Amino acid sequence: MITLRPVEREDLKQLQLWRNSPEVRENVNEFRYLNMEDQADWFDWLTRNNSVQMFLIELVDENARDNFKMEGYAKPIGCCGVTKIDWTKRLGEVSIYIGPDDYRGKGFGKIIMNLLEHWAFNDAGLHKLVAYSWEGNIKAHAMFLTCNYREVGVYKSHTWRNGGWADVHIFEKVF
Ligand SMILES: CC(C)(COP(=O)(O)OP(=O)(O)OC[C@H]1O[C@@H](n2cnc3c(N)ncnc32)[C@H](O)[C@@H]1OP(=O)(O)O)[C@@H](O)C(=O)NCCC(=O)NCCS
């Protein structure tokens, strides 16, 4: 079972390792390699700012949970959230990555998006989510379409990726 919980300061080392890995760095806005000072600044900003909600994605061993084994029952596999929340217009931007290589391409993306949307639309009362995927990010592109996002359009040569300019696909979902 996949669950989402708020990011804690203790998670930052793990998040740093994932964020600096090639597959994640190539597909997110932040191109810099992040050190722990960056991580701590980000966490402080998260905590003070109500225009963002980030979650740690965990794979929970239900058997261990049901037997009250607190150690090792939840394996962190990524991070997701809604950023740039505009509470007046009630919209925000999707952020999502799965950290370990062997957990991508296994269908978790859709499940995570469902949980994130549940928070965004039901708990937070947002009206619309916007998402972006870089040219060549087949999994993210397919995931947004499967999750019923509408492709709004394409920004041409909009980001620098793997030594060249890449298009950015824009998606939206209205609740
Ligand atoms: C993008 C990401 C969150 C998707 O999660 P995921 O669990 O890997 O994706 P899924 O297994 O749910 O697959 C999503 C879709 O891609 C398809 N897919 C998966 N691997 C594929 C491959 N190698 N080639 C073509 N399609 C593929 C799946 O079939 C699925 O499409 P479908 O719903 O039409 O069947 C994850 O791959 C990731 O973290 N990538 C790195 C960071 C990133 O790109 N973040 C997103 C920035 S917008």
C-alpha cells in the first residue's frame, strides 16, 4: 500500500540523494546539485510557507503495520506535492518523483497521483492542478494522460536537458 505523509527534517538526507540522481535531476526544474544547506533552507521555507505542501511517499508493508511493527514497515520511495498554490484562484502545480530506480515504471505513479489529488481536491479544496513534463519523459507524459490531465500545449525549446533545448508539455486537470 502506498501512503503519503508530510516531509520531516530527518528525510532530507534521503531526498538529497534522490534529487541529485540523474533520472530525477533531468526531469525537474532545479538543475543544481543540492547540498544539505540547500535541503535545510528548502525545509525551513516549506514549513513557513502555506503555498506548498510536500509529502514523503512510502510503501507500507500492511502485514507489519497490522502487527504493530513500527520499524521497517514503511519504505520511503519518493516525494510529491503541490507547489505554487494560489489560494485565491485555488490552483497549484504538481511535483512528483520516485527516487529508487527499481520503483519506477511499476504503476506507482498513477496511485501516487490519485492520493495527491485526493489531498488537493478534497482536503485542500483546490479547483485545478497544473503539471509539466519535459520532452522525452515518456513515463510522466503517459502518467498525466492516464490520470485524465488535458494536454494544454507545448512550450517550444523551453528547458535545457541533456545538453540541448527541450520542449515542455503543459497539462491541467480541473476538479
Ligand atoms: C514520472 C514518474 C513519477 C511516473 O511514475 P511511474 O511509477 O514510474 O509511472 P507508471 O509506472 O505509473 O507509468 C506511467 C505510464 O508510463 C508508461 N510507461 C512506463 N514505463 C514506460 C516505458 N519504458 N516506455 C513507455 N511507457 C512507459 C506506463 O505504461 C504508464 O502508462 P499507462 O498508464 O498508459 O499504462 C516516475 O517515473 C519518476 O519519478 N520519474 C523521474 C522523475 C520525474 O520524471 N518526475 C516527473 C516530473 S513531471
